[in-house]
Amino acid sequence: MHKYLQAIGFKNITKEEFDDILDKTIEEASQIFNAIGSEETEIVEFRKMYSKNFGLSIVGEYVDDETFRMEYYFPFFLGKGQTTEEKAEIEKHADKEAYAGICEDYRVGVTLIFYLQNMTDFLNAKYIGRAIRANTSVTLSGLSTEGKILFPVNKTEQQISNTKKYSQARVQQIAKAREGDEEAIEKLTLEDMDIYTKLSKRVLKEDILSIVDTYFMPYGIESDQYSVLGEIKDFEWIENESSKEKVCRLNVDCNNLEFDLIINEDDLMGEPALGRRFKGNIWLQGQLNYNMEL
């Protein structure tokens, strides 16, 4: 079974029970999507919601008019709002009719690679020959199988204000450096050396998580998995309508990048609260919010 099923509340189920859930997802689908795939075959996606913002998708094709053949399935969690307005490129997975989104967001300092949730929207737009505008936005979300709640770093209002100003200035410098600005490259290099020197001294006497209050970095060998640490801006407990397991939706701020993530109650260590921090590993998903034009 899929590793991240437990994130949406399917942790304590048997294989036989899950087979019934797959059948139910097809028979009682909340939505059915159709698209023409890369090999000119018709792709069908059955999607069933097991709560207001998460569910299960089954993707496959009809062998004949009545026989559906499943190619794969995946759990999904729909985030809220617009996470980033940076342009996203879409690439097909090598092993199946699934797609990944890639975009650069200077706030986190790494290339964001996410599993595309609305694949059929993208395929339909591509099939009819329409283009995605450059100002497309992306809504990111994460599924986690392991996480813990940490206390916040105590900061004054002045320190918070200074951090925001520094982050904004650094994003601008990174953007200039990407365009080949030698002065910006030199300035960033000197800043990194200075930060490394300060950290090397402080880490001898302080806990690393009291020095680093947020991060967003790649995790493991999968390109769309990340290790994150961010401030909790909002949270709520949600029940899976089928399994009755409880999951927690968390809205976190990582390097000024706000997104929602979901985690099973059994996999979350600690009590979430506003202002506290979430630390864990996530599978990053995303939905392309694009306007199409001829």
C-alpha cells in the first residue's frame, strides 16, 4: 500500500479493507476526470473525497467500454490559497502517466519539485493547444508520516521585523545573482561565510533548533520529498469519514512560504498550537492554478 495513505487517515487498515476502499472510490467517486495521455490514450481519474480537503485518486484507462484497468492510485490533500506565483514547468514521470511540477522560489533557496494533483487539467489544456500564462500560481500542500511539535524561538518585535527585512533583501540579492550580477554573487558569498562563522561559534553553546527557527530542504532520494521546519499559523483536527481516524491539518510558514500539510494523529508527537513550530518530512504536492489563453 502507498506509504502516504496514513497521512489521510488510512493507517490502521488491512489490505483486504483497502481493496474495498479502492472499489468504493471508483463506484462512489466524487469526481471523474478524463484526458488524453502522452500516448494518445484516454486517461480516466476517479477521485473520492474522504473529508472536505483530502481523498484518494485512482488513475487508469478503459480496456473496452466497461472494463476499467487501474494503473496507479495516490492519496491527495488540497491546500488553500496561493503558495507561490513563480512560473512552474511540468514534466512527465518516466514510469507512468503522472506529472511533476518544478518552480523556483527564492524564499526557500531550493528548486521546488511537487507531485501535480490536477494532471487532467494540464493534459486537457495541452491537448487543445492552449498555453499556460507566465503568471500562473501554484497551491502547494504536504503529506507527512512523521512530525513533531517544537516550542517557538523567543524573539522581540524588533528581531522579527529585522528578520523580515533581511529575508526580503536576501531574496532580491538571490534574484540578481541568478541573472549574473557579480556584485550580488559576491555579497551573498560573504554573507554565507559570515553566517557560517557565527553558527560555528553559537552551536557549541546553544541547541541548533534555537538558532535555526525555520528551514525547507530536500530529504531522501525522492525529488518531491522535503524536510521542513516552520511556524504554525493555523491548525485543525479532521476525521476521515471512512476509517474514522483523526488527522491534523497544519498551516506552516517556512522561510515566508506558507502552505498546508496533513499528518495522522498517531504520527504527530506533541500538541500543536499557534506560534509553535512543526518539524517533519513531507511529500510535496501541488495544484496548478492557471488561466489558459489561445
